[in-house]
Amino acid sequence: QVQLVESGGGLVQAGGSLKLSCTASGGIFSIYTMGWYRQAPGKQRELVASITSVGSTNYADSVKGRFTISRDNAKNTVYLQMNSLKPEDTAVYYCNARIRGASSIGGYWGQGTQVTVSS
């Protein structure tokens, strides 16, 4: 059973930094694109950043220059380094990955980790 487990959320003051991690486990053959999404109260879930298996990245305009996504394929882990955090970055952050398992390919989500940025 494929699982994604996130860590690294918390409370930080505006201008501060946090680093999120997400590790995939459980019958994995290949991991394709991995990404981070976020959902603030009353808003739709939105893409923050994504990274392909060969390292091509994509960012939401609102985080360009402040956030960096990276991955360690040997550890089945994706990271999100968040710098210069703003109160509007407050949200639940979800990891997403497209994974080839033993019998199928599918998209998987982590449980979410809360990021709160105080002004």
C-alpha cells in the first residue's frame, strides 16, 4: 500500500523559513512527478510547486523566488524549502505524487501538514 508521509510544518513569523518533507513508501516501482499543494480556509486547493523525475520544476507565481522544491530519488522524498514566508502562505500543505506501484499507476496524497505564518 503506497503511503505519503509529510513532516516539517509549524508556526513561524513572517519573513521566516520552514522546510517540508514528504516520503513515499510501500510497493513503489517508480515515482514520476511529485508536488506540493496547499489549501487555505475557504479556498480551493492550489498547486504550489512540482518536480519531475528528472528535476524539471514548476512554481506558482505567488511563490517564485521564495520557495524551492527538490527531491531525493534514492529516498523517495520530496522537499519544499520555504523562505521569506508571508501570512498569506498560511495553509495546509499536501504532498502529491504520481506513482507506479506493483499493479497500477495512480496519484497519491499525503495527510497534510499545517503551516501558519504570523504577522
